[in-house]
Amino acid sequence: MILEGCPRYHGRMNTNTPSPATNFIRNLVTDDLAHGRTGGRLATRFPPEPNGYLHIGHAKSICLNFGLARDFGGVCHMRFDDTNPAKEETEFVDSILDTVRWLGFDWGDHLYYASDYFERCYGYAAKLIEDGKAFVDQLSAEEIRAYRGNLTEPGRESPWRNRPVSESLDLFRRMRAGEFRDGQLVLRARIDMASPNLNLRDPALYRIRHVPHWRTGTTWCIYPMYDYAHAVSDAEERITHSLCTLEFEDHRPLYDWVVENTPVPGRPHQYEFSRLNLSYTLMSKRKLLELVQEGHVRGWDDPRMPTLVGLRRRGYTPEAIRLFCERIGISKADSVIELGVLEDCLRSDLNERSHRRVAVLDPVRLVLENFPEDRSEECLAPNHPHHPEWGQRSLRLTRELVIERDDFMEVPAKGFFRLSPGKSVRLRYAYVVTCTRFDTDPVSGKVTTVYATYDPETRSGTPGADAVKVKGNIHWLSTTEAPEVEVRLYERLFLTPNPAVEADYRPLLNPESVRVVAARVEPGLIGALSGEAYQFERTGYFIRDAVDSSPGHPVFNRAVTLRDTWARS
């Protein structure tokens, strides 16, 4: 299919998208359009291979390609480079499409596949043979590697390099007809075996692979190599700016060779930018697959994974990821981005959108000795401290409560302003209480119950409530009003900032990357919706797990911890 025109970008975007920052690619596009180099058109594409799930590195490319089309009135194509049927699955295709939509982008009618162009790729390859620019080779894969040479030694020409055009054409047709076994023959470009760029040393264009394709079935038993099909696909779609990461920089001469030596309708140009490297994370598809297959994580959507399905399940929002991609920018310089930058983008987003709730993650019993056993008081708490229009919710105060275990210390350390014997704190939204004594388990020595008295003149929100000055402010829940739920506390998957540089990353896995606790929560959280985020006060941001939760039995994932300044809000 030859695209005669490129309609202007019509995709949807959340209004919380940050304003784009300038970078060398935006400047390049601006200059190309201003000088009419592309006929006033802008067409980009996002071209994943459907052999795995997208990760946070792909988000950088998605935001760049779709963002340019949005901002310059162009079009961005969604295209699958499906040239390796042995590793491709419809499961990956469906996930990729869903993930790109979730990020806030829409390709409209511009959904394509490299397999759309298989017939044209074949025809162009035959034309290369006719023009003396390609030949069918009988060397094995090992022999081709040996003949290729290296960075200091030129390659050697294949003994089949100068076989007659008619013979190569006949063999190529018979390759398509399925007469040869896998690896028996290969179609190679005839370029330059002495080139300093190894990618130009007669690279393979087609290989035999008797594997059914998920879209074309058994129609083909020869498939174009990625570099060849990618250039043809871009040209067929009349892409103007083919944006790739830096590892494809050495492949650009081959990309240009294909475009210049085949009768394709477009003349795309390739430009490279640095890929995303994130600390405490792996970005290799192969290594991520190993994590899944070896059971180090619980699938591609495990909340510890850098996959976008994993980040989504953990509690990341599309707005936070788009903000992250905008903050890190686009450049040609390789660098490792601190994971904290991504986490801070999530905090910025969730701080504004999340209702506040109380959860006690490590409960210890608190008894108010002078509070009547048959009494219950309603204490009002805002749903958001900066959005009074969001209203309030009710917390029930009773004689027996639960508080966080680390909010009590038998022998207080210097600077500890929470509960300890003889010390006073404010129960958030309620009264000032003073610790009188505590009980411990005779075997473990752990504190089991803390006892305190409350001051009835210090109820929050009433005149004179602040007459008694205390430095500590802790959260609490009633033992009779707070159901128990499972909460998963996620930490970084690796112990070191750059596990990718190690020969074996497995010893660097964090054995405490997830900790499951039985927490007590506000009763309203039992009905939390899937994907709904909350700030658990003084603790962090949490989301109801979309996979393991069931009606009446939610499971909450910690998306990210609070910053200290926010812990006091």
C-alpha cells in the first residue's frame, strides 16, 4: 500500500501532558519543515517488534514519535516489524496496542505491519538481483561470519558473489517455493566487503525459515531481514523522519543503501538518539524474559518489572510516564537516569489526584484507658488537604485502636517525637494522648499493647485544641472498624544501580524487593476500584491490584513511597 497523503495528527492526549522541551530532533524537524525539505510533511512511526512486552525505554520513543506528530501537525504510524515469526505472538501485539493507547496516544487509521509489504520486499529484492546488487549465497552462517572479517581486517568475497544474475534469480524463486531447507541459502546484498562498516559487508537480505507467520500463515518460507524490511516499510509509508536509538547508527548506511537502490516511493531519513538507561533496572528484552522464565518475578506484569504493564499494575499513571519522558529529554549522549526521577514524576502526579486514606501497615494495639468502652466518636478527615471541594470522610474513634509499630519506642532515641512512656502525641484528627505503660510478649519481647490516656480538651478542630503543644502526630484506626487487607510493599528489584554491566545479574537481585503485610485499613478501601490510587497517610501511594484482588478482598500495591515533606502534609 502506497500512502498518497498524511492526514494531520488526530490522536487524543490527556490535558495533563507537559509542554514539550526543545531538543536536537525537534530543532531538526523545525528546520526541515521551514525549508521544505519534506514537502511540508511530517510522518513518524513507532515500530516495535511483537516479540515481547514494551518497557519504560519504549515509552521514550512512543512519546517522541507521537509527540512530534501532535506538535507539528503531522502523523505517527503504529507499525509492527513482524519479520521473525519464530518469536512473535498475537499476545504481544494486543498488549503493545493496549499499552500505547493507555499512554494516551492514538494512531487512527495508521496501523501497519512489515508483513503488509512482504510481496513488495520480495519484488524489490528480485530487482536488486537483476541490477547486480544482490546474489544468492550458499555459504553457511558460520562461513559467512568467518568471511566477514572484523574491525581491523577486511572481509573476503563469497565464492558465490559473482554467480550469474539468472542463476541467483532462479534460486531466489525456488527459495520462495520452499525447495530448500532452513539455512541452506541466503540472499545477500552486494555492497563492499572491504567497508570499514561491517553492516555494509554484503549483509543478508533474506533467509529461509519454514515457520508459519502469525498473520500470513504458511504463505512465506523466506523472510526479509530486519534492516532490509524496516527501510522498505518506512519508504512504503513515506515516513519523513525515522527515529531510532543510537545502536542503529552504524546501520544507517545500510538503511540509506536500501532506500537508494530500490524503487520505493518514499525517501525517509534515519536519525538517532540515546536510548533510556534506568538505574536499578534491566532494559534487555532477553534478560527480562529470563527473569520471567526463571521465576525471579511473577510474569511480565510483575510490579517490579520495568515493563509498562508492570508499571501500570504497580500504580504508575500515563501522565507520570509522559512527564518522565519530557523531563529526561532527548539527546545523543548516553547516560543512566536515576530511578528516583521516575519515582518523583509519579509522586508529582499522584499527589494531586489521590484521595487520602489511613492504613496501618504494621499494627500494634493502643488502648485509651480513660475512653469509655461503649463509646464511639466520629472524627472527620479531609479527602485531600488541598482540595476542600473533595469533601471529608469519617473515622471512628473507640477505646481500642491500632497504630504503627514504629510509632512507639520503649526507650526513645534522640529526635523521636512519637509515643513512648510518659510522652504525648496527637492522634491525627482526634486527641492528644499520653503513653502510660505497655505490654510485651514474654517469649519474643515484642510490644503487644500500648496504653495511654486521652485529653478530652484537645480534640482537633475545637477551640483550645492546640493549647497542649506536642511535636508528634500519628495515624490510627479503630480495631472494630478497620478490616485487614493484603498490602505489597515493593522495593527496587536490584541491589546495585547498574546490574546490566555485570556478567551475571542474578546475584544482584534484591531478596526483599517485595514484602507482603497484613494491614488494617479504613473500611471504605474494601470497595476500592481496580486501578484507583490512594495516598496512605504518612506511608506512600497505593493502588488496588488489578490481578489478584477480588470483590470484598482487595490487594494493594505500593506504587511509591512519600517524600519526607509530603509525609507531614
